[in-house]
Amino acid sequence: MPIMERRASFVACALVLLVPFIIFVKHHDYSLLSPETWLAGGVVGALGLVLGGLLAVLPSAPRVLIAASSLVLSVDLQMDWIESEGQAALLLVGSAVPLWFVRARLGRGFSFVAAVMIATTIPLAPGDGFLREEVLDTGVPPSRALPPIVHLVLDEHIAADAIPMEFDPNGALAGKIVRTYVDLGFQVYTRAFSRHFTTAPSLSHLVNLSSGEESLEFYSPTTKALRANAYFNEMSKRGYRIDVLQTDYVDFCSSDDGANVERCVTYTLESPKAIEDTALGTLPKARTIAGMYFQRSSLFKEWRKRYKAMARRSRAAGLDLPAWPLRAGRMSTVSSMALLPRLQSELASVQPGTLYFAHLLLPHYPYAFDRSCAMRPSPVEWLTYKDAALRPTRNTSESRAERYALYLEQLECTTSRIGGILQEVLATEALRDAIVIVHGDHGSRINVTTPNQANLHRMHDVDFTDAFATHFAVRMPSAKPGVDTRSIAIDELFSAIVRQAAIPDGSEWIASPDVVITGKGDAKALRRPMAWPADR
Ligand SMILES: [Zn+2]
């Protein structure tokens, strides 16, 4: 092998794997110059150098296979084409054949093409992988006579009366939540509940003023893009212009039934950008970037799954394997927290005739923040609402207790931050008469038992409150602030606000006390009355 070819071979695979890495970093608008980007890039490069070392010393046939492997891996990291190892093998063979004919120049050819791609990618403008803003001219000026509406969805916010006493001594946090909202002029429904256990059905029924049980009837067939939004439609008819701040999980801007959505800002829940400006150390940031990058590859995902299964088996046999090194950690709460300054400045400029709607994954999992909103140090160790190792059980009473302690700290942080923002903006002239709605979409979901038809016989009352009890608070100029302990579904509370501009007293108007219990596959959903533990 000529010396030039040997040298080029040594760096070729590293360059090929760094192309999608640089595109990934640019797409998420993360700084290419940060030390954590270099550290994560170093991991990618090191993997490439191992392959490159082989490419530099092996004979022709294995060289072609190694070059083809690095190409397949690079494609898998960049595109969503490869779904199985079989497809990867097919692509491997398919690319090895033409590479065989240029085997004498593999190192130089790969290095040259990859270097050109890197050099042309770096100067490109950063991508909108974290934040996308669309402004649409609806051609309809807002009606100045209408009071502004601020509508905040705080995902996974449990109802105050459902916070388990054993994790909230003397009801201190429940009391703080209620006081925060009452002091701001809200009526707080401490026993509100969602009919649904998951976000997509809960919020789609809510905005369609529906109490139904069909989980995805308001969505486009293959995505979480709403095709109907009776609420936005109705408000547009009344003369409101609509401003949306949403996640990339449920798309509220997509319905085409006549809503005047004028501005739609969509943020990515799982983006490394969320941690860029945080106080996390370089090493955890780099681990997060590298983990999220390799998570893009379906081959890596497959290998990780196998490794985990192997680790489980060996643990049962008394041998502890080290954890898979390239875990990503979830970013959704950090992304949402990073948006709060933007939320505050946008709320400060809301005018009469505007409906401002925001969906935030707070106080949702992962539990990344302590009660003072300081970030916990290591993203890969942040917990979620269930212990995956216990599958098919969600939690034991120990894992539930551990998670509730963390969740309630994050809930306290959320209450302080949202309360602070509302206090500031509601003091302004423009928002003094604003209607403000703040609510969750289901409970903490830190259940021991997953609510479904198969588990119905082992569900206790507390499984109902963990699953469904959710926060609901509304501030209307016509209603006095205070606490309401009636158990009412959020879709009925919300429909009353939209249709009657008031939540009636008494209970005759409440149509249904039920929650929806789903079954497997196409099984018809069952309805069961919402339950509250007797000791509250
Ligand atoms: Zn949710």
C-alpha cells in the first residue's frame, strides 16, 4: 500500500463518521467550538480511528468491508433509512461491491469526499433543530374589545389534593401550590382530573371540548398533528388571534378548520441545545451530546437493547456488567425550562384580542431540577416516572417513593417559576383583565399499577389519583379567587369556561365522573368513576 493511501486510510473512517456528527451539532444550533462538542466529537473520531487503523493495515477484502461498514454507520447516524440489522447488511453488501473496484484508493477517496463535506457544512447557517418559528398572516386584525387569554398547559402536573401526604408532610407543597394561584386571583380546582392517562388523548379531547374516550380521533393518521381544534376555531370566530408555543410532540398549529393561528413557535423536546447554556459540567454535556448522537442510529439502539438484556441476565447470575456508556438522558423538562424567559417576554407583550397558548413539559419527567430549580448534575442519571428494570410493573413502593420525592421538588420549582412569571405579567395594564387558565393533562403517573383493563382488578384508589388527578386553575374577572374541591373532569371545566365563560356551582351540570381505562390493541375503552383515597 502506498504511504499516502496508508495515511489517508488511518483518518478516513473518522472523517466519514464526523460528517453526520457535525451536521447533528449544526442542526441543533449547538456551538461547534464548545469544549463539550470537541469532547463528544473526539469520541466519534476515536471510534473512527479504530476502524481507520484496521483500514490502514488489512488486506483488500476486509478493507472493503471496513470501509463499507463505516459508510453504513454514517448513513444510519444521518438518515432514518435503516430499521433492522438485515437492512444494514443489505446496504453493507450493496456498497461493498462498487467499493471493491476502487479498493486501491479507498483511504484517499473516503478522506477527500468526507473532508469536502465537512468543509462545506461548517460555514452553513445553524439549523432550526431546537426552535422553529412560523408567522402566518391571517389577514384578521385582533379585536381590541376582547380580554386577552393566557392558557398554559403544565404537562404531568398532579392535582393538589392528590399529592400523597406521606411524601408531602403537612401538605406543605399542596398548600404552596394553592396559595400561589389563589394569591394571583385564581380559582383552584384541587380535585380536578383528566379522563386520560396520556398526553395526546387528554389534550386533543380538551381542545375539542370533548369528553370522549377514543384516543387519537382528532389527529392526522400517522402523526400527533391535530386536524381538529374546536377551541381555536371558536376563539378565532370570536375575533381572537392566536399565539402558540408548543413542543414537537403535539402539534396544535396544524388544524385546518379555520383557526387564526398567527404565530407558532415549536421547540424540540429532545435536543442537546437545552443544556448548552446551563451550569452542567463539560463532561456531562459531552456525554449527553454523544449519547443523543449515537441514539440516532438504529443499529446502536439495537446493540444497546441487547447489551441491556445481557446485563440483566448476568446480574441474575451474580455478575454486574458496567452500564452502557452512551446513554443520552431525556431533555424534555430542560428544554421547557430553557423556554421560560421567552414565555415571560412574550406574555409581557400580549395584547387584548390575543389568545396565548403554551404547552410546557413541566413538571414532567425527567426529574432534572431540585426545589430551587438548580439542575441535578448528571443527565444520564435523571429518573423518569417508572423504573424500566421492573417491567411490566411500573414501580414498587420504594421506587415510587424515590420518584415522588424528586417529582415533588420539580413541581415546587415549576410552581415558583410559573407563579413568578404570572405575578410579573399580570401586574401589567394589558393583562389586568386577562383570563388565565393553567392546568395539567394527567397525574404524576408515578403509579405502582399502570391503569389498563388487564390491571383493573389490582388498581387501588391511589392508582387513580397518581394517574388522572391533575391541576386546574382559572382566573376570570367574573369569578372570585378561592379553592374548589369538587371532583370534575378538566374537559368539563374547560368547556364551561369556553362555552359559558363561567364554571357553574353545584353538581347537576357535571355530565360524567368517569376516567377512561384503555385495553390492549383494538379493545374498546372502558369508563370507570374517578376515585380518591379516603384519607384525604
Ligand atoms: Zn402529558
